[in-house]
Amino acid sequence: MSAAPPPLASIVLTADPQSPRTGGAARAVVEVAVGVFVRGDGAFLLTSRPAGKPYAGYWEFPGGKLEPGEDVRGALVRELREELGVHVVSAHPWHDEMVDYPHALVHLHFWIVHAWEGELRMLEGQTFAWQQLPVELEPILPGTIPVLAWFAQERGFQGPTHRDSDPP
């Protein structure tokens, strides 16, 4: 049995620290459910951010915002159906991360998705790729980089987790 993920720390990952923050310091936190699809061979699914969204073309794990009154699991199931056309069969909470992007302060709830029904269909014009460490795709969304580090730690992977990594 694996240990529960640590509670969300007071440490916030700051993306593009030189850029101004929309809404200033008092902006609301956006809650986001994120699906980390993992196949039996250990490969994980990354999708590109669609045109018209902040960081368009960056690679990330799929997911989206919680709607009012929605819990994380409900949002995860809904978002993955809307984005990828699949139904989540088995998923569990894994890690949380707070990311301060110029456009939003985001609380990411990462869930491991072990089983799903349906064929992956990119319903928002994005692309997808199954990856192993090190990830060869670029650019990687800043909020995705900690996930690659968590995979590396869990899997005993040594070295850079993606192309933009500095050598350890």
C-alpha cells in the first residue's frame, strides 16, 4: 500500500515569474482535475494544449476546471469525457500541486487513471502522445514538470526527465 500524497505545501510553483499576474495578488484559486493515464507498460499520456488557450501547443496531462458544486472525481470524469471521449473506470488521487501562472493561480489535483473505456479521441483539436521518461516532446507546461519528477522518483529513474531539464 502506498503512502498518501503529502498535503498541499505552502510552496507554489511560479511559471514565468517575470510576467505580470492577471488579477493581482488577491486572485481566486482555480481548482483543476488532471488525469494521468498510465498504461500497463508504464507509458503515460500527454496531450497538447489547444489553440486559443494560454500556453497553446505546450504538452500537459489532460483535465480541466471544476464546476461549482463539483467534486474532483466528478470533474475528472466529465473533463476526460469532454476532451478525450473516454469514460474513466478506475482512478485514484495521487498528488496536488499549486502553480502560479500569469493568467491564473491553479490548484492541480493529479489523479492516476488506470482503466478507461473507449478509444482516445482528441475532441478539442489537441494531439496526444504516449511517453516514457525522458519525455522527448517540447515544450512542457510548467505544471507538468513536477509530475515527471514524481514519476522519476517512484520509478528510480536517474537523469533529466525531459529535454528542457538541466542535468542533475
